[in-house]
Amino acid sequence: MTRGLKPPRLSLSPRLLHSLVQRPGPSSAYLDPNMSPDVSTCSTPNDLSPSRRKVLEAALRVDQAGEVAANYIYQGQLAVLRRDPETAALIQDMWAQERKHLAVMNKLQVQHQIRPTALWEVAKVAGFGLGAMTALMGKEAAMACTEAVETAIGEHYDDQLKDLQGSTHPSIVLLRNVIREFRDDELEHLDTAVENNSQRAPAHALLSSVVGIGCNIAIELCKRI
Amino acid sequence: MSIRQHGFTRTTLAHSVLSLPEPHFEPLSDSAVTTLFGEGDTARRTLINAWLDEGIVHIRTAALVSNVKDALLARLEYNVPALDYLTEAFALVASPGLGIPPLDLRPAVQHAASIADEACRVAGDTSIGPSWYTKRATLAAIYTAAELHQLASPQTAPGFLGSLFDSASDMQSVLSEAENSRSMLPRAGQRLPKVLVYFDTILQAGKCNSKRRAMGPVSVRAMNSLSV
């Protein structure tokens, strides 16, 4: 009797495996209930010039919107791919990290008294639609969508780190560390997507371009609206 | 002090230098007011906008303000010394200098929105997403109605503001009870028009007597024929 071939195991990058093990990062200042609040988590700088204040507001607004969209992208992907246990487990793990990111972004919005994007509901619907649509094309296409979105977000976080240089207020120092941590998390998701055959997705180059351009348009809109 | 005597006028700006920590020995000349603040009504608009900005600071620094209602009451109290001149001041701000368009409502919307935002900040609001907007829109509408009432009847304005807050919280509790009732609807095999649940909740809440009077004797068949 021939034994059936085992399906290839989905691989987790060593960095994602490492990140899934609980390790305190700068964001634990917002998430760890044992850490007492201090000036870096409870205050916002009052001495920013109007232009620097606008940069801070736009940055946090678009970061929060991006995390909302990322949550719903994974939710959309899971809605379609939930019957594949290994893919579902992988998406669940990445989604869990995005939920943590969104919780921190919500606290940052309140701390720095930022107006959230008026496109909140649009981000939810568009994220879910993108995730579900790419998942319907197959799990490689879902991974390609993840790869494209995480590439755009990783570049965007890098640009923000440059924009937020200069201020020495403890809350901005912590914000820079949190953005750095989240950028690294998103790049881990990108690596995971590549290691799980995102580049075998049908019309990978076209799909990545379309998703990347869409992300950049959404980023510019959410900075302003 | 100068506003109470002279209103939102260039005379007030001219006399403002007499109240500086190192007071000037005489009021500013009209050309000095023009140089510093703009000519004609532009100077008056500058004064009014500065007074409105100071009103935001007043909310932040007023004593015993711990919730949005106290914050809006403090802001209404700030209006009291300048009440006689406020109607003309708002009309001036809503009239663009060039006359086109004839009426500009943006300053009025901005005024109410900034007060609502500051009230939420002072009260420690932690709303995120769409509820951030709905909360501020509600407060802006409440404040606008209360301020208009204050212009006509200053003594009853605090009471009117309180009644608006009571109505808003009543409506919120009715809507949340209706939502809870909807979520408890049986799923399969039992069709109930959604509107029945809303009417039932409103009647049982006993808070919307006006709706009960408006409905009158409505038969069950009439209610069942409605479907939303």
C-alpha cells in the first residue's frame, strides 16, 4: 500500500518564530498591565511647532488606519482559507500581532490627542475585501498580498522614523521605538509570506504592483482625511 | 474688561494697550491698530478670533471641570461678559470680507467643533474610530443650540444645556436598549418586524412620552403590516 505524500509544511521564519515567543518590546509600555504609566505613555509634547505637530498627527492617523486595514485583511484571508489548517494557523499568528499593533495605536491616538481618520469604515471594508479576494485566488496569492502590503508598510514606517527625528520628549522617543518594533514585525510578516511561496502566486508582479499602489494611495489619503 | 465697555471694535484694540503689564500711556492710534491688526473689519475679526481662542483656554483652566457638561457650562459662562456684543460678532465672522459668498458657515462649524473637542479632551475622552466623530458632533450640536438659546435668554441657558444633555443620554439609552433587544431576537422560524421591537422598547422604556402620544391607538394588525 502506498502511503500518501505528506503536504509540505508551511514554514515560519526564525524571526517570526522568535517574535511569537513572548518578548517585551517598547510596545509593552502600553500593553503590559504591570508597567506603571509614566510621562512617556501619558503625555504629549506641548512645544512642537505647528508643522511638526501636523507631521505627528498625520503619522499616527495613518499608522492607526493601516493597522485597522491590516487586521481586516487578515480577517478576510482567514474567512476564505480557514479550512486549510496550516495556512489558517499562520494567518492567525500574524493577525494576533496586528491586533496588538492596533491596541497600541489606539492608545497612542488617545495619548497624543489625534483625530482618527474619517476613512475608518472604508479601511475596514477595503481591507476585508482585499484579503478575501486575494485568498479566493489561492493561498499563494494571499501570501503575495501580505508581501505587498507589508513591503509598503515597512517603507512607510521607515519614512516616519526619519520624519520623527529630532524631538527628545520621552513620548516621542518611545513612539520612535514602537514604530521601529512594528516595522520589524511587519518585515517579519513579509519574510514569512515570501517563505510561504508568495512569489508563486499567479501574476505575482501585477498583483504586487496593484496592491502596492493601492496601499500608497490609501496612506496619502489617510494622512489628510 | 475693554470688550465689556466697547464691544468687539477697533476702540477695544486701541485701549487694550492700557491693560498690558507695562501699560501704554495712551490708546493706540487708528493707524497703529491697522498696522498691528489689519484695516477695517479685519481687525475686528482678529479680535473676535483671539477672544474665541481664549475661550478654549478658559475651558482648560476653569475650576471644577471634570466632565463634558461642566466644560460646556464653563464655556457658556465665558460668554456672559460679552453677551451684548456676541450676535454682531458672530455675524461679522460669518460675513467674508470680500462679500463672496454672502455667508460663510465654516467659522461657526469650526467654533463649535473646537469647543466640543476641547470639552472631550478635558473630560478625558478615550473614543476611537467613528465614535470619536459622533461624540464630538453631538456635543457641537448641543453647544450650538445652548449658545443660541443663551443669546436670547441668558438666565435659562444652563438649564437648557442640562435638558439637552438629559435628552441626549435618554436617546442613547433607548437606542442601546433597542440594539440589545434586536440582538436577542430569535433567529430561525420566527419572523418579527424589526420596527415592532423598536416600538416595544421605546414604550417599555417609558421615556419617550411624546412618541406614545403621537402613536395613539395603533392596532397590532397595523403594526404587523409594517416591515422594515
